Amino acid sequence: MPTKLLICLFSGGLLSYFMCLDLAQARTRPKLETGLGVVYFQFPHYLGANQYYKGTLPFPLLIYRTDFFEIGQESKLFLLDSESVELDIALNGRAPVESDDEDATPPDDFDNPRAELSRFTNYTRRGMPNLPFALFFGFQLRIFFSDHLVAELPFVNGATVGSGFAAVGNTFEPTLEFRVLGRDSDHSLDFSVNWLYGDHNYNEFYYRVREKHILDDRPLFRPDGGLVAYQYGISTFWELTDRWGFGGTYFFNDMTFSAVRNSPLVISQTSRNFGVVLRYIFYKSSETVQVR
């Protein structure tokens, strides 16, 4: 169970996010930091699901920095780095989803779009193949309009991991973020909006219903490429002391205008991701580097 939780946490992007909520701010940082943290998290099995991964999990923290890459935060490798523009490697993931057997007993409120069911298997996809963990790799352009306003333009290609290699598809996720406290603050309070677009292969991978998987309440569906969801977010992190830090994040997902909103696998057109984290740094190297 802890291993599955850890995979889900990484794939949702929460752990890497919490480890470096202040990563883009320019200042001197230790070259190496180690520590521990604990996070409470909640996010849907996939966008459109009303079944969620929820839990509390401790995690180790290891951060290594140089002038042109970072490991253990966003694992950034700068290809271009200037005052107003950054180009670096983009890496993220999607959670694995285990489908219930076709004859499984339905959970209470399984078809209620307002429900947020805490489950490790998915009833909506009963009888369908499991969705494996998917790793997405590509490039991200980050444009700073000011110390407070930044645009991020990640383009990534996905493939399954751990159950054989299979192409997942491409996504493009333009994001606009307003940083209330600016780039140079030791704390952060950020508001963001982003648009997740999937190509034909991506949307088919997560939302297609093939003829052999048709049920009375699950008709045939083959999506086109296009918008998957809007996402509105707020995040904050505070350095309580030189070693203690506390933060939180909340994202609201809206599929009202999604290209896949009519898929029978989409039970709820709105969902939310959130989490809170407490971390402690017990070692900081004396050698430092300049980071943004």
C-alpha cells in the first residue's frame, strides 16, 4: 500500500511541487540539502473521475543544485536561462488506475458527479484494462513578464512505465501564474490558470470506450484531440524557520468545455486536487549556488 501511495503521489506532481514551492526565486541556496517531510493529498484517479486517491505520506527530501540543473526539486536542466526567459526539460507523470472486475459490486454514489469517493480501484472502468503509470517528458518554455507574472508553456510526450512500453500521446499545457510575493521572496503565494490540451492519442488513452468494453451505462466513445480541462489554482509556502517549512496547494479542474466531456468515463466535469505539507531540512551544505 505505501508503494502504491508513493507512485500516485509522484504521478500527481504533488511531491515534487511541495519539495520546491519557492524554486523559481533568484537567490543563494545550498548546493545540497537533505530532509524529511509529510504530506496529506487528494486527487482524482484521472480528470473526470469521482473516485480519488487520498492519504498521508512521509517522504525523504534530497536536493542537489548546480548553476544549470537541479535534482530533487523539479529536476530542471536549463537549456536557456536569462532574466526573462527559461527553457528547460519538462517531466511529469499520471497516476496508475486499477479497474474493478466487470461484475464488481458498485460502491455507494458511484454515479454521483458530486461524490469524492476514496478508492484504490475504479468502478467506472470496471472490466477495462488497467491504466499504467505514464511518464511524460518534453520541454518547457518559461517567460517572465515581470517579477510577479510568468507564463509557462510545457509540451510533453508520454509513455507507459512498469507494464511494457506504449505511447500515450502528447499534451500541451499553457499556464499563466501570478506570484503575489514576487520572485525574490522567501515565501510564496501564487495564483494560476492553465489549459490542458491532449492530442488524439492522449484523449483516446484515457477516455475512449471500445466496442468490446460497452456496457448498458457505458456506450461506445471515441474522442478527438482537444481541450481536456481548465485548471485554476492557488498555492503557498512559508519558510517558518531556517529548517521548517509549511505549504499548501488547491486546484479546481473544470471540464465544461472539454473535448472528452461526453465520454462515459467522465462522471464529474469538475474535480479538485489539494494537499498540505510540512517539511524539515536537517542538513545544508556550506557550498552554495545561485538559483532562480
